[in-house]
Amino acid sequence: QLYLTMSEKTELTKSLEMVQDELQEKEGEMKREISEYKDRLFQTEKEYQEANQKNEVEIEACHEKISSLEHLINSQKLEIEHLKSNKEQLNNSLKEANQALGELLKTKVR
């Protein structure tokens, strides 16, 4: 009886050791997987931050370009108004010159 009990104890001890070894092996695998996932998460977050920073730089550059183009458009609008005013003045001067020329030609013809 004692021999059987001792034999059973030995088998159970071996079985327990095998189970413990398997658990330790699985724990090691899980720790490696967790470490890999943490590394991948860190890398993904880093890539996201870099992409986000790049996008912010591009957005700022676009805002600056828009601002520059708006300034250029406003300058060109002012230039167009100035040119319209000059054209009107030149047209008026041309009318006056034509009238004066007409008067001179009438005077010359008489």
C-alpha cells in the first residue's frame, strides 16, 4: 500500500512538474507576445505622431499659401481699380482732346 502510494505520489509529482513546466513555457510565450505587441503599439504610435506632425506642417504651409494668395488677390483688385480709374481719366482726356481738335478743325475750315 505504501509502495503504491509512494509510486502514485511520484507520478503526481512528475505530472505536476510537467504542468508547471508547461505553464512556465506558456507564461514565457505570453510575455514575449505582450512585449512584441507593446513594441508594435509603440512603433504605430510613433508613426502616427510623425504622420500627424507632417500633416500639421503641410496644413500650416497651405494656410500660409492661402494667406499669400488672398493678399495677392487683394493687391490685384486694388491694381484693377487703379487701372479702371486711369482708363476713365484717359478716356475723359481723349474726349476733351477730340473736342479741342474738332474745334480747331472747325476754326481752320472757316
